[in-house]
Amino acid sequence: MLNNSFAAFQCNFINISKSLSKNTMRIKHLMIVKAIVCLGFGLPMLLVPLQLMAVYGLELDLNGVVLARLYGGALLGNTLLTWFTRNDTGSKSLHAAVLYLFVYDGINFLVTLLATLSGIMSIMGWSAVAMYLFFTLGFGYALFSKVNTN
């Protein structure tokens, strides 16, 4: 039973990887945009987290500054991941990166949506909600689409 489940998962993984290779141009552009956005938020999050978070109506204490800087480091890691996988053509590594980004952006979409709806974040929170939704849909499409875009 377990072997059959693993074989089905492996077969699905291969099909999704083939789909990714068919959508290479779209993924390349999505990865470039994601890299630019992550760099654009990652550096300020590392260097001036208090000022950046104030734009979103968030006040940070010293603990919050440390966590914001850790998040800035994660964003810079995402910058490198997306930049260096942008030219990949359907490998298992690309599939893993796209799956990771789909889950990452999906979780952050939910977190920012709830924070904005509850009033924790200012009206600027909607820009973060929209950004995470855009990337969640883009990476989700790349993962689950079977459409040949060439």
C-alpha cells in the first residue's frame, strides 16, 4: 500500500515537473519579479525595520526588530532562490522551489489578510495581501497547470 502511494506521488511529481518545463517563460518572469520584490523588501527589513513596518501601521519593540531582521534575511534567501532558479527548465529542483514559494506565499497571504482584516495592519496591509495573493496564484498556476505556453 505504501509503495503504491509513493509510486503515485512520484508519478504526479514527474507530471508536474513536465508541466513546469512547458511553462518555462512564465516561470522565468515570475521568478524575476519575485526576486525584485524580495530584494526590495528584504534589504529595508534588515536595515530599517522600524521605518518599514511603520508604513504598514505596525510598531516594533526590540523583539520585533530582531524578528523583522530575521524575516529580512529570509527574503534575501528567497531573492537568491528565485534569481538562481529563473533559468531552470523543469528539473526537480525547480519543482521544489516553486512548491516552496507556493506554500510560503499562500501562508503569508493568509497571515496578512487576517492581520489587515482585524485592523492590526493599516490600509497599506492590503498591498501585502495583494502581493502574496498574486504570487500564490502565479506559483499555484505554475505547479498545477498543464497548459503549454510556448
